[in-house]
Amino acid sequence: MTETPAIPGIEWPEPVLTCDLIIERELKEAFRQQEHWLHTMREHMNYPAGDKSDKAQVVQYKSLMHLQSFIQSAAIADLLRTIQGMAPGLSDRIARDFDTLHQSGEIGELLWEWATERGLEPEQIIEDAKTTITQEQDTK
């Protein structure tokens, strides 16, 4: 796809996103998120167990957010490394397609479609989750 150059007369080549570049990006992000997680865990230790103050809750939330991001980036790097080892000729395309999909914001709709394709009923899964959440809340 040719776009109008930012500087007339100069055309920049479209960057080629490879599996290696995505793995590198995810590894760097995993290390960054791990450090943020460890920092917030140390910060959370400044609050007594069971502290429900806003500050304590925010620190705990941040800690969990960074932990989840760490796990996500590590899992993506691991999966792409596996694909690269099993299908080196396809890994760049698979990684680019994966990256494009997850940057697009359409994942919620696709999850619904993928579940339905496999005979799962998203509505029922959601209702079951709501029931479980309600039951957990009732036991507190």
C-alpha cells in the first residue's frame, strides 16, 4: 500500500514486522512488567494485612495488573518461540496476523465467534460466571 510521503520526493519503506521483533518486544515488556510488579509488591508490604484503605487497594490493584501483564507478555513470547521452532517459514506471518488482531480491538467479538464455532454457548458461560460471582459475594 503506497501512502503519500511525509516529505515530498522521499518514500519510506514500510516496516516489516517479524516474529523475532514481536518476541523481542514481548520479552522486554515482560521484564518491565515484572519489575513494576515487584515494585508494587514491595509497596504493598507497607500496608497491614487486610487494609481496605483506598491507597492499599490501589497498590494491590496495580500489583495484580502488572502481574497479569507480565504473564501475558511472557506467554506470548513463549507461544511465538514455539511456533517459530515448529513452523519457521510461517512464523513471521502468524506473528504479524496475531499482532494485528490483538491491536485491532476486535478480540471480544472474535472470542464469541470462536466459542460458537466450537459448540460453546457464550451466553451460558457468561451467566455461569455471573452466578459464581454472586455466590462468592454471598459467602463474604
